[in-house]
Amino acid sequence: MKDEKPKLLYERLKEYADSDFYPFHMPGHKRKLYPFNESYSIDITEIDGFDDFHHPEGVLRDAMDHTAAIYGADASYFLVNGSTGGILSAISAAADISSGILVARNCHKSVYHAIFLKNLKPYYVYPQKTDYLGIAGGILPGDVEKSLKNHPEISAVVLVSPTYEGIVSDVGAIAKICHCHGIPLIVDEAHGAHFPFWREGPRSALEWGADCVIQSLHKTLPALTQTAVLHWRQGFLSRDRLEQYLHIYQSSSPSYVFMASIQSCLTLMENQGRKQMELHGDRMKQFLGKCQWLKKIRLLDESVVGRFGIFDWDWTRVVMMTDGHRGEELYSILRDRYHLQMEMKTPDYVVAITSIADDENGLNRLYHALKEIDQEWRKETDECCSCADKHEAEILRQEIHMEQEANLCPRVEVPMTPYEASLCPTETVFLEQALGRIAAETAYIYPPGIPFIMPGEQIDIDHLRILSFYHHMGFQIRGLKDPAMRQLQVIERFQENG
């Protein structure tokens, strides 16, 4: 019997769309608010009457100016290759080649790509730990101030706020510190495009004075995947340089379907967004209220605000932390048994993304699934565990939390920039021989795509612990040449010694 012919990507997408799987993941339109009946019919290039994406003077100029008015920016730009193009452009415009840059260590890999491309010297500011929650907290303004005083060569600061888990830092205070030092603040707000339309939610980094804010519309708003916007505020970042790099990093054949989706999404949000966000906020309050009675599954809530450097919290983001069970177990049960597809899993929590396109039916399905799983896990604990077993399980739970949290953002020494490391000969060593060597490859899990090893960094015990931790937990570590994680690529010794 011949092997079956593999299904085409389109066939697999159609199969998923026609199934009863509920999407608690990106994109934010949740396969409902798609504005076009047939995308092929409006898929064009830059023909007469439709403006030039890289030199807009007509319909695209008007659309981007309208976007700036909606968000309160001095200028806004459509991004057709996601937030990545905006992040690369902003950092490249803000920092000269080989200069220093201060980066929150929990930034997305696109930030590190910009550091590589401009041969920047990275200095890191670290998010706060969160007492067994296993997630990264906020960035303290005082830590930013200290770094800028110690390293006057820093030319820009880059933060991610909100994080994948909805954690918001004190962007207003950090922006003031940056401006006192005469440098711009760039904020990766990819997960916060809905903030300006949400009266009860966190305020956007743009409102707090950030100089450049990049938002992925497709993550939390009803827009097609890969659509994003960049907002610029006059003062500390050259608009001419920013536009120069936007021309470099963005496609010369932009998708008009994407750009139409951006404008359609923002028109919807301008007209109905505040009302829709209010309704969605009410739905989320009810959902979170019901979930507070769960015992074995805990949801991140407002109690974290004001602690661990957390200035605010996005409660449209559902972060489900497990007690005595692994995050990937909860993720798999929700997917396989209940046909609820989550956004992300980690060793001890699961993330679901919600948006205005979610409905009560979807949230009810998630609640009843969590309730049933919680009851099962409580029954298992009551029936099967002795006091000694319960104590051992609690110790194991705390050890897992502490192990993960200790290694979320390991503190690093950077003998070489990532670009300098790329120019050096490399060699392969066994994992246990890598201690003290300079890394020549990147390591991260995806999502969320936050590197915990970068080329040019000196490998210490925390790096090896986090590699072993995620490997032991069954996660695929991306970026390494050896997927079995027995060996690492490092800089040859004579290069390390100068």
C-alpha cells in the first residue's frame, strides 16, 4: 500500500477551520472578523491609484496619518512583516554601529537580531523575580537609571511591555529617566495594541512618553497575521533615520491585503473598539471571578500589581499555573480532550490569548474544562496521596518554580558582541566542557522566542542549568546545531584569549 499523499497546507488550514477547535491563540480575529470574502480578488501590487508603500503620498499616506491620529502619535507606519521589521528599524535608527544599548533581558529575539546587525554592545537590565510564579516580573526604573549612569555610552533603551504573560512595567518613569539622559526609549508593545481602546486596562507606552512603540495588531486585535504598526513621537529619535531603515527592512512588494486589513481593523476599533473592549472586559471579569475557586489551577490575577516591579497587568491574558502538574500536561488535556488550542505552554503554566472576537461560548468552554480538570486533580490528590506524598509533591513544585524562575533571564557576561562572535572560528565541545567558554550559537524555546544564550556571551552554570531544565522537561530548544543537546558551539580558545 502506497503512503498517503501529504495534505497541502491549505487543506490542513481548512480542516482546522472547519473543526470544533476553539482558538485561544493568535491572531486576534479568531477566524471570525475577517473583512474580505475573497482575498485573491484584492491582492495587488503598487499600481496606478494605489500609492507607493515606501513613498506614500495618497491613499496609504492618508491611512497612516489617520492611524497616528487614532493612537495619538506624531507619525505612524504600517508594518507588513510583523513587529519584527519595526523593532529592527527602531533600534537601527536609534543606535550607531558599535555603540551601546540597554536591553531588557526578556526581549524577543528580533531585538537581538538588531543588536547583531548593527554590532551593538548589549547591556542588560533584568526583570524582577516573582516568588514561585515562574514568570518574569517588571523592569525597575531604578535599575535603568543605574545602568545609564554606569554606562554613558548607551544610546537607547529597549523594553518589552506587556510581556507574553501580560506584565506591564512602569514605562512612564523609565521614559523620563531615558529623556534625562538624552536618549530614546523603544518599547516592544507587540501584545498591547488593544490598550488605547480599553478604558479599564493598562495605558499604552505611547501615552507614557515612549519615543517609539511597536504593536502587532494581529496578536490582540482583529487583523491578519503579520500586520503591525510602528508609532513615533518627536524628540529623541530621528524620523528620517527611522524611515530610512523601514525602507531597508520592509518588503518592496508589500501586501495590499495586509495593509487593507490594518486599516479595516483600526476603523473597526475607532468606531466600536471602546465599546467592544468594555464588553470583553466584563466577560473576562466574570471568567476570572469563576476561576478563583479553582484549587489545583491558579490564574494570574491583579494581586501581582505593585509587586515584583509590576506596574500593571493585562487581564485579557489568561495565565494558568498548575499545582502538582506540569504546564504541558494541562496544555495537552485542553487540546486533546476539550479541543481548546492554547497559545503557549511552559513547564508550569499555560497562556491563552483572548480578544474582542472571543465570545461567552468560548470562555465558558474554557472555564468548564478547567473546572473538570481541577476536580480530577483534586480527587487524585485526596485519594492517592499520603501526607508524605503531598509534602514531597509540594517540595517538587517549589523546586520546579525556583529552577525555572532562577533561569528565566540568566545574568550574563558579554566578552564579545554577537557580531564579533560571528566572525570567529568555532569548535564543538560537550555540554560539560562548555562552562566558561564563549557561546557561538543561540538557544531559546519558541514561543516566546526569548534567547537565554546569545553568541558572544560567556557560558556559566545558569546557562547550563536552563538548557538541562528545558531539555529534561521535554521542550525543543531551538537555535542549537545539536538537537540532542549533548554539544555546544563555542568560540575557539585562541580567539577567546585575544
